[in-house]
Amino acid sequence: MTSEEGVVLTVVSGEPEAEIVCGLLRSAGIECGYRDTEAIDSSLEDFTAAGPREILVRDSDLEGARDLLKQSEKA
């Protein structure tokens, strides 16, 4: 999924958390991806994997993805 295809579902603290969230979404059949946020504002941003990530899903999957994340937070 490219960033042009998706809408922001949520923002997570970093790449490891983004991988976990996307794994959960993909296990439910929801296509997703993630990207750096605008919050990384450093001359080193192109060289570091640190920082927040935006989780992206298709607009048509947004509500289902939100529901899935809510359910996982309760567990």
C-alpha cells in the first residue's frame, strides 16, 4: 500500500509498534502500511529509523480497523 492510497488510522511510537499493529490488521484481512510522520524534523531523519509512524489503511477499511484496534486494547 502506498501513502497515496491510505488514510491515517493512528500514530504509533515507532517501527516495531507499527509492525505489530499492521500484523494485527493484516491477520484480519485489512491491508495496511506505515510511514514516518511529519514529527521527525531533524537533519538526520533520512538516516534514522526512530520516531513515530502513521498507520495507513484504505478509506473503506477505516471503521473496521478502528473497531479492531479498540477490541485489541480491551484484551
